[in-house]
Amino acid sequence: MRRLLTCVFIESKKLFCSKVPLITLLSVMLIPFVGGFFMFVLKDPDFAQKMGLISTKVQFVGTADWPSFLSLISQAIAIGGLIVFGFVTSWVFGREYSDRTIKDLLALPTSRCMIVLSKFIVIYLWCLILSVFVFATSLIVGVLIYIPGLSLEVLISGVKLYILCAVLTIFLSSPVALLASIGRGYLSSFGFMIFTIVLAQIIAAVGYGHLFPWSIPAVASGMTGDATIDAAGILVVIVTNVMGVLGTMLWWRNADHG
């Protein structure tokens, strides 16, 4: 356990000595502020037009209330999280190959599986921190622009939906690590991220999003109109996560990294 904690500390130090935390933090900040902007416009579109914030030709559909706002934030983390969380994962694993530190890392008297596990722990913790930051900032933005309809029941329902979407999205980052390891850098994992996001939209559009892992967070958020995800859908994401973690461990353990 002590060695694992040491590995986690080292990996977290690598992460926070880079620009990745700042880049990802600035990226996710767009979610609450863009969501707040939409709610502000929906509250009073005539005022927004007079202020020059939107064109007279632009039309927004929806209602400016807390259920809609929290649902919008959940939808944003379900899609944006695939990109941001995937970027973090791709960097944590891909940098070892791009910076040519993989040989030095594997020469250490530490289990390769423990190194991989420590990397995943750091990734999941940082992605979780980003998710909490987004939700907390969204609450502040919602209060500042006076979105109506806030109640304890609405807040609890919104928190449950957001946690579900955020955790499912975080779990889907593990296959990115496997692709970054196999591709020995960032390019393969970035291509995989784009491919899965596009494919997720297509599969969700034809009605099979509840079966495809990368569509499930968006379906759970209500983006496709049906926000019901059963235990089977959650199990699909968990299995995908486990396969990504185990696959990455096996690759680091058995592949030729020369």
C-alpha cells in the first residue's frame, strides 16, 4: 500500500507540474458559464437582443428553470467530459512515450501493474475534481442569474443525474489509456476519442445508444429525449472500464517497449 501511495504521489506530481490541470480546468469552466448564458437568454430574450448578446434571428428553445439548467449541465459533462477526461488520460499515458521516459519508468523496481494503477487513480481523482468544480460553479452561476424553480427535491434530483453522468463518463476514459499505450503517444488515443464521440452520436440517433458505452452517459442525461438507463447500461460502462484498465495493465506488462 505504501508503494502504491508513493506511485500515486509521483504521478500526481507529474500531472501538476504540467499545464494539463490548467488547460482542463479552463476547458470545463465553459460548461457552467455557457449553460448560464443560455438560461439568461431564455429568461428574457428581448433584453438579450437589446443588449446585443444574440441576433434577432436566433431562437432558443427551452425553459429557464433549475431542472432544465441542471439537465443541461449533465448533458454537457456527458459529451464534454469524453473530450476533457480523455485528454487527461491520453496525456498521462502518452507522455511517457513522447518524452521517451517509458524505459526509465519500467526499469524501476516497481510492478508495472502498480504503475498503471497509480496512473488511473490520479486520472480518476483529477477528473472527479473537475466534475465537482463544474457542478459547484454551475450552482453559483445559477444563483447569480436568478434562475427560478430551485428546491431541495430539484437539487437532489439534479445532483443524482449529474453524478451518474460524470462517473460514467470518467469510466470511459480507460480505453483511451490502452490506445495511448498501444500507439505509443497521443495520436492514436486522440483519433479514438474523436471516432467514439462521432459513433456515439450516430448510434444514439438510431435508437441503440443504451447499448453503446460511449452513448450511455448522453442517454442518461436525457440528451436523446429518454433519460432512462437501466442496470444493464451501467454494467456495460463498468465492463468497458474494467477491460480498459486490465488491457492497459497487460499491455504494459507483456508488450515490448524497446
